[in-house]
Amino acid sequence: SMAAAPASSSSTLPIEKDRLDDFLRLSALREEERLELFELLTSKRGKKSLVVDSSLTSILASITSTVVTASDPSQSSSILSKESLNFLKDNDVHSFREMTASIDDFNFGADGNRVDTPDCIIYLVRPNLSMMKVVAAEIKASDRLVKNRVFFHVCFVPVQTTVCMHLLEEQVNSRDIWERVSFGDCRLGLVPFDTDLLSLEMDSVFKQCYVDGDLSSLNQIAMALLKLQAVFGVIPNIRSKGLGAKKVLQKLFKLRIEEDANGGPELNGFKTPQQQTRHDIDTLVIIDREVDLVSPLVTPLTYEGLMDELLGIFNSAVRLDPSTMGEEFNKDTSFNFSLPAGMDLPGSLAGSAASITAPKASKQSADIPPPPPAASSMKPKPSMVTISLTNNDSIYSDIRNLSIEKLGSYMQEKAIHIRQRYTAFKENKDASLTEIHDFVKKIPKLTRDYKSLNQHISIAALIKSKTDTREFRDQWQGERGMLEGDSFLDAIEEMLYSDVDCTGLNRILRLLCIQSLTAGGIRANRYDSIRKAIVQTYGYQHIFTLSNFERSGLLRRKDTVLVDTSVPVWQTLRKNLRLIDERVNVTSPDDISYVSAGYAPLLVRLIQSLAIGNNNSWVSSSSSTITNSSSITSTITSAAVQEALRLLPGPVLELSQNLSKAEEFNEAVTRSASEASNAISNSNMTSINNTSFGGTALSTAALFNYTAGILSSSTTAANVGNMSDNTHLNNDEKYSVDNINGETESSGDNSSSSDNAADMSHNNLFAKKVMVVCVVGGLSYLEIAAFRFLSKDPAFPFRIVMATTKVVSGSTFLSSMHHNY
């Protein structure tokens, strides 16, 4: 049954101010999702039991918690926070569990006469066919355990489907039970997990689209973006790249027309888009994961990225075994704030921080543990402790995106700073009452910082013990070599043949995919040899896994008769977009490539290329370059970006939305193309210097010839690995128009001034317009760190809010591609 949240200990940390609205009013979005859940729970009377699809647990936890507290290692782990459990109890939910848990967890026993026997069992699930079989089994088992008549309500997120309902009826196969089953929708959309990160928490979207041929997830993404517009206003400018992104955009336009026909979206407490006069989001960029399959597989070298890679981050938190974290983590870290004694910090804090330096290669060989399981399958253990990882923690906010090489020195400086503040006050024997009062007011913040710093020192030490292994260094160096064009097949085969414990499949597949993607495929004879060895070593069932990788484009068998003289697409992309920077300064970076000590995520570089000129557009023939202080990006030209976009898979779309009324997708494309060509023509006539669109602008005739050419031709662009055409998302139409809005003025209000340079930088960030980047198929922490760096770059005209179907690592992304048996 739903146990009460752990009681607060004497060292429970004070509540940090919620920073969810730092970038955008995301608290409004969270409240909308919270009201959706409230309406579901209050629609059923009596005592309720809630059974949640494991893939929705993180969403439930996020929307039912309005504030995040700093983590306390003395507090035991729980799937939901105390606030979340109280929210459910207030709505007569007497028991809660995940779908994967045992049916006995309901605690209403075989006699069916327990006090907490529910009147209604609510199932909150995704509309997946495989899940319907599980729900049917749950319903029949629950009906057997309870003697009184229990009603069942199956609520689909975000919408119910007829095929799921029919399959569920077939699986239940009982007229008496079926009469007590009802259905409904809970239109949960993008849920805020941090100040700049939204997620749908949808597993395997990329596999569903590119392997299974199931495009239903794209409709759910479009519905989530429609709700985003309902809360924040219609988004004026839209950019997209990829077939999946185009289909999401088409569905978004269609849904908006349907909503307008029905009088607009019905939201709880928010105005409809027709009533809104403000538009909080200036630009929406939708990118298909297929555009960049390399970046999720690259090992990150930022603190947060390595934490996810090696320990696993679930629902913006990491769960750790206290026994592995050392004495500093486990002991009581409470301060004794009696004055004037007891103000000193333990000397071990600064010393511990000093020991966390950049990892160095170790000669000893140690086994790297197998990759963490997919987030949806990770179950918290009773002995584990949960550490919150959000911007509400000021220490974590500062260190999350730091390179691992800078992390140690920063922690040491921070520890010394905290120690000095206490020492200075302690040694001030003549402190006045005002000074004492001012210091006492700072104690809660210093307490939070001290406890958080102590936790992250322990976590960093654990990460360092893993990054110092020879296997980790060899893997990273192999990845870098393949990104620069080298072959790593010999080393991969050696790993395969020496894996006597059969635990390294994911690691081998990961490196093999990077090799295939960067080399344009693997020669047929070599690929067949490795494929045979994988099946013989790890089992015949992985024939289907390898088949999934091939169908999605992660692996490609390259048939060549003569010597292959063609240049891999990746080599051109690497050169045009300056994806490798060997001279990057990871301790004081000036380019996004610091996130992996020299590799710039391709997807983020494409977003950065929107800053070429002043029109925030990919489609331009100007000779402008990216406006940036980085020397490596200053050489990226508009022509190079256009060539890269042509080589990458899927169409490019650039259009504007009609803010006053909904319109058909094709109408928007035609109108945007016409307005863009007129704007370019006018700028050429009135400005010799091309100050409006930068460089040498496209002429009207050139624009229409370019657009007409791609409208009538099929999509023939090869992707990074020269993958085969996909039959599920293949669409021969390709649209491309220029942005009609070339303005770069700020919509923010930066009325306050400060002499502090950090405050000025902070104000400049919030003076930018907001861009939402939606990645269909998953986003990695490597890319998240790069986006955050780009968002803070004064030369980039937007502050970025990221949206994705799921936050993934290389291991979880590949695990989602495995065959379901």
C-alpha cells in the first residue's frame, strides 16, 4: 500500500526557492498537468488505488511536487516525494504502485475484507498494445483477490485508441468484469524536469518510428506542442529538420485547425491562444533524432553527463548506495551553530575536494560495470538514497555542466570559500549584533551549500574511480579516433573475443555503431564476421537486435566490389561544421566542443548555425559566418551549413505561423515562402550592405527556383552513415522557406542594473528571446550541456529551453533499440 513518506530527520535541509520559472513560466505548464491529474482522480468516487505505467512514474513525481528540497543522505529513498504522496492521499488514493510491481503490493489480501480495499482501481498507462496485455492480467488478478465488486478505470496518456480498447476487451474475456471497466484520457504533455528542460518521458520513440513503423508517438508529440502553445501563446517562427520532425509539424497544424473549429483548447485556468496577446516563445525548432545518431553515443566528459553515464539519472535524481560513498557522505553533517563556538567546518571537506582532480589514465586494468538499465526499468532499492539534481541546488547548478577536468579545482575553491566565511565570523570577536544577525540569516543557505558540496565531492570521487580505469580511457580514445576518421574495428573485435563474461555487448555495439556512422558503413566481409561473432558469443536472439540496428540506420553493411574511393558523409560534415576542436580549453571553454574534450555535438552545432547573419535561418546564400567569440566557429559559413543540411537526412522547413487564425500546413508553407521572398527582395533594393539578412541575400527568383526544385523532387539526401531509406517515415515532399522575421531585438525587460559582472551576464541572458528546441527521439546530457553553454553565449540571440521525448545516454538509447521478446 502507499506508505507514508519518510519522516524528516533532525538534519532535514531547508527548502530552496523554486527556480522553475527562471527561463520560461514553466510552473504554469506544470500546474496545467497537475490539474489534468486532479480531474482524473476526482472523477471517481470512493477509495481509489492508482496503478501507473512505469514509464509515467517520473511524470507523476514531477507534476505532483511543486518545490524541490536539497537532498539529505539520511532520508531513505521513495518513488514519490512526501508532497506527491500527500497529493494522492488528499484525492482519496489509498494505494499506489508501478505496473511492474507484484499484485500483492495492493495489500487487500485474498479475503477481500481489508480496510483499504479500493472501490476503484485506476490504471494510468500509455496506449501501447503490449501494455494492454499486462493491464488485462492485472484486472483479472485484482478481481480474483477482492470479493466485493471493484470498478476499473483505464486512463490512457495522452489519448485512448480503439485498437487498444479492443485488445483489452479480448484479453479480459469476461462479460462481468468488462461491464465494470471504463475508459478515459489524461492529456499529460511536456513536463518540466528543470528550469530549461521538458520531457514527455516516452521510451523507444525512435525505435517505434524507424523500426516498428508505429507513428502514433508523433501525434502525441504534436499534441504536447499544441498544449505548449495554449499555455505560452502561438509560436511565430518554426524551423524543422528531418522526416519525423516534418510529420510532427504537419500534425501540429492539423490539430490547431481542429481546436479552432471546436472553439479553442480547453485549459484549466489559462487563456486560449485566440485570447492571448503575448507570445512567450519566439522560435520553435523541431529536429529528428535521425539527423544526428552519433552524439548520443559519444561519451560525455561533463559532471552531469558522466553521472548519467556511469550511475544513471532518473527523474532528475540519482540513487546511490551509501556504502559506496565513503565516510563523509554517510556521517551526520549537521552544523552546530552555537555562537561563537562550533562554527568551523570539518577540515576533511576542503581536503576531499582537493583530491577530486581531472581523471588520469591508469595502468591497472579494472572491469567497468555493465551499462545502467533504461531509466524506466530502474527500481529504487530500500537501502538507496536519492539525491536531487536540479537548478534549485545552487552548488549543483554551478557544477553540473563543468568539464570533469575543472570540477576538482572548483570544488576545492568552493570548500575553501565556505570554510573561510565561517572562520572569518568565528574570529571576529567584536562582531556587532547587526553583523551576528546578518550572518545568522545566511546560515540556512550555507548549510545547504555545505551539505550539497559534501555530497557531490563523494559522487565525484566515485565517478573518478570509474573514469580512471583503462577500459574507460580506451573507449574514449577509440571514440575520438573514429570521430576523426580512424578505424577502430580491430580493437572492437579484440573486445568481442576477449569478453569471456559476456557482459560487454552494449559497449561493443556502441562502438560498432559509431564506426558505422562515421565511416559510411562497414565492409560486407568484416561486418559479417563481427555479426557472426556477436551472435555466437551473446546468443542467437541478438540476430533480431542487430536487425533493428540495421533498419534504424545505426549499423550499415557496405557492399563494395572494388576499392572504395568515396568520401564518407561524416568527413564532410566534420569539416563543414567544425565538429572537432583539438585545441579546446575545457577549463575555460569558448566553444560547445568542451563537453567531450573536443567534439561539438552535430545537432547543437546546427542550432548554433541559425545565428549566421541576422535572419536566424538555415536557408541563406550569404557568406556570413557564425557570430561567436570562438575562433573555430568563426570559419563556419552559410554555404557550409547548407551543404551539411543537404547531406543530412530529411527535409528542411522554415515557416511562420499565422498568429490570428489556424491555417493548413501547405498554405503556411506557400505564404511563408512568398513573404520571405518579398522581404529579401525589398532588403536588396533598400540596403546595399544587406544589413537585414546578412551577406549576399537570395534573389526572389533564386528562392522560388530553390523551393520549387525541392518541392518536386524526392528526398535523396544521405545521412551521416549513408543509411538505407526508411519505409515508415519516407515522404517525398521537402519544403524550405526563409524566415520572414529577421528581428533580433530582445523581448525581455532588463530594467535592473548591477555593478556585478555576473548579475549583468544574468540579465543579458534573460533579455534574449526564447527558443524551444524539440528533439524527437531522445536528447543526451552531452547535448544538454552544449545547449546550456550556447544559451549563455552572449553572441547567440536566444535562450534555449529544451524539449524531448526522453533524456537518454548511449547505453539507454541502444537498450531501447533491442528486440522485445
